Amino acid sequence: MRIGIDITLLGAIYTGQHFYIISLLKELIKLANNDKFFLFTYGDNGYNEFSKFKNVELLPIVNGKYKNIKRIFAEYFKLPKLIKKYNLDLFFSPAFILNIKDKKIKKIVTVHDLIYKSFPGTYKNLKNIYLDHILKCSLKYSNKIIAISNNTKEDIINYFKSPKEKIEVNYYGVDEIFKKEISREKLNEKKRKLNLPDKYFVYIGTLEPRKNIPYILQNFDKFAEEFKEYKFLIYGWKGELPKAVFETINKMKNKDNVEFRGYIEHDLLPYIYRLSQGLLFLSLYEGFGLPPVEAMASGCPVYVSKLASIPEVVQDAGIYVDVEKAPDLFEKLKEMRNNVAVINDKIDIGRKIASQFTWKRAAEQTYKLLKEKAKEQ
């Protein structure tokens, strides 16, 4: 097969979708070593990851400093012409956008979430309008839709009335670095280098509204009032709307127990998870929810909400918090503080569940869909 894939998103700020594209495609290209892949890029983004593969041709369709409008223009107007030029059998868009109307070529698109529908305030109005338009096109013109969870599948059906038989659920994988054992000596070394406290909870991700950070801060403030030896470390991008987070922190009595540490390198996450007392991930909406699964794979307890895809993915490993009850996280933190037996049980369950999420499995399922669609007349 001659397979075209749009990877222009790799030129933008790093997100979970970047990780999906890189991790899935590395496994997919290795698996399909008799097929030819044409990767359409934004400049040289993706070259470090994919240029080593002999069955890959990298084709820049836009260059220069990354701008969304340039990317959109290229995907809308240049990509359809290039697909004809390279005589592709099939086209795969791993990140929402698919505007290929040609019925001769089979098309598959991955939809990660519908955040902008559930939380329209996450993005500016113009972006919401654009997302609505492009998703309608993507869902209409695709021959198959990949949803990264059953929750996302249900959202697609509910918001866009797409036929359920057109949608295939294919979960994310988890990087193997989270599943490897780490020696106590190595953990102690990283603890010193990263300046990690003896006792801390952690959050990994952006600070956008759906992540529910103010709720976590309010509850942690009460917890730190009683147990002052605990810290709360926040790693990740600030996102577009962090104002409510900083308003909340300014009202905290124990704000000195909270540290905003910014972006953290992916390879350091296993140490941060492993050394913490738990991940606090009380999101109101997730398409999948990768940080809890990474934490589970690392042997870290996860305090999570019961909303959207989270229970589907975390299953029995979660310490579930009712985010509609103001003090529920505080009560769970206090309850679990010395409950070693329950914590260890949750950690064991979490590792078993996380072991099922692999990029190899995700790639095999994706490749099966590609072959099925390519054979259709």
C-alpha cells in the first residue's frame, strides 16, 4: 500500500496528540515494512523521528515558523492535490483534520476528543467555529473514524450523528519507560537533581479550565493545613486560560506548599510519578486521559474524577473523587494518608491495567483498519 499521513501538527506546541502521532506511527511503520509511507510535514518537524525508516518519504507542505493559519491553508488546499500526485491508496489523518473529498482514495481519521463541544470556553470563539467546520468535513469524508475511547465515540455520535458502525475505538498506548523498574539508587539520584520534596502530590498537564485545578488547590489547602509536610507540584503548560488558577492560589493559606514547575521532559516523568504520594487528576473532561495511565504504569496512586473517559480507562485502579462535593478530595487524601494496604492494592491493580495499553497493540489495530479499507472497492 501507498499510505499518506498528515503529521503537520508536529510543528505546533507539544501536546498529547504529538505523542500519539509519534508513538503510533513508529510502531505502525515498523509493522508495515512492505508498505510505503508518505508523511506530509510542517518543515522538518518529524525528520528526527521518521527519517531513519527506509519505507518513509517525508514531504514538507509548508515551511517557516509554525502558524496555525499556514497549516490550515496547506491542509485545505495543497494536501488534496499532493495526494493525487503521489498516487496514494489510502490517507490517514491522526489528528482530526481531513478535507480530502476524492472518493477514489480511502480515508481514516482519528478524533481524540470533543473538548470544544463540552467546554466551549476552552478555546476562543473563532477556533470553536473552525473546529466545528473541520470536524464535520472530517467525519463526512472519512471511510472510518478512530475514537480513542468509548466516551469519545459516544460524543461523536451525540454531537455529529455519525453512524456508530463507522467508528472504531482504539486506545492510546503507554510508553514503555513508565513500566520499567527503577533502582532505589537511581530514584534517589533523580530526587536530588529534580529537587523533589520527601512528600508530595503531583499534577501533570495544562492548566486549562476543564482540568479543574482550582478544585484541587482548594482541597489541598485544607489538607496542607493539617499535614504541613506535604507539597503539591504542578508540571505543565499554562494553557490559554489560567486566570482562575492564580486567583485560587492567592486565596490559599498554604500557598507556599504549592510549586508551579513548568514544562517537564517526558523522560523524567517516571521518576516524578514513582517518588510521589499520588497524581491528582480531577479533570472534568478527557478524551482518554494519558497522565493517570502513565502514573499507574509507574506504580503511582491516582486520585481521579468519575467523569468522561476516566473511569473507562483507569478502571479499578482509581481512587475516585466526587468533584461535585467541595471537600471530597480533602477527605480522600486524609483517608488514604496511612492506608498502606489500600494504596498498595491500587498500585498493583494500576500496573496490571496499564500493561494492557501498548503502542504496538494500537498500531496493529490501526494497520488492520488500513488494510480493510484499502481492499474495499
